[in-house]
Amino acid sequence: MAVRKISEYPEDVLGRVGRPVTEFDERLAALCADMYDTMYDAGGVGLAAPQIGLDLRLFVMDCDGIKLIAANPEIIHAEGEQSGQEGCLSVGKVPAVVIRPMKARLKAQNEKGEWFEQEAEGYAARAFLHETDHCNGKLFIDHLPKLRRDMVVKRFKKEKNWK
Ligand code: NI
């Protein structure tokens, strides 16, 4: 188990559509353990493989009582609307208000390759959507109007320079 380096905007890997996960073996289990270590270390509630430099369709999350590993995730149903603050470990956790569906149903495979479906509402639904987006090469800032997106990027770059 190890904490991995987090890929940050604008690294290429964050904009790439992930490759499907095809091997459900000990290597995948070890990778997921590292992803959890990295996520908890950074104080996040979700982490997708591209965020540690791997173009794979895989994420882990522990948010609002829902803890799961999702390989090859798909959002098969979404409804309603919520407006709330969102941030991303790959964009320095700079927050911005993003409009998302209120409910989302996720279909994915666990670390053994078994398919499952899970429904979530509110913050956890937001995590499903945010992390599935990562697997499709999309960041939360891609949902923002240009001006707000530019503001988040500017603040992120500024904070990075202070470190
Ligand atoms: Ni993120």
C-alpha cells in the first residue's frame, strides 16, 4: 500500500478517455488499495485512476456512507437537479458551484469483476458523476461556464505557486 502522486490539471492523462479494466487480479486489488491510501491522504471522497496517471476506467470512493470500487463505471440513470460546491484533488480542491442531477444510478464492476448497480442521492450522487467523468477524460471544470472555469484555473495556479 502506498500513497501515489496525484496528477494535476492540465496533465494530458486527465483529458483522456480511460481504457477498460479487463484484469481483475491481485494487481488491480493492490492498485485500488493505493488509490484509497492516496484519496484518504489527500482528504478526498473519491479518486479516479487518471488522477494517479493511469488512463483506466476505474475509481474508488468513500462518500456519505457509500464506499465502493467501480471498474468500467457507467451512469445508467440520472434525475432531478442539485446545485452545490464541488472540488477536485487534481485541481487543488478549488471549489466551484456545479449543477448536477440529484440522483444517479451507477453500474460498474467490483474488484472481482462482478457487476453491480448502486443508487445515490445528493453528495454521493455528485461523487458518482464526478468520478465517472474522470474515467471519460472530463473534469468538473468542464461543466462550468468559461468565465467561472477560468477563475478556478487561475486560483489553482496561484495557490500552486504559493506552495
Ligand atoms: Ni476529481
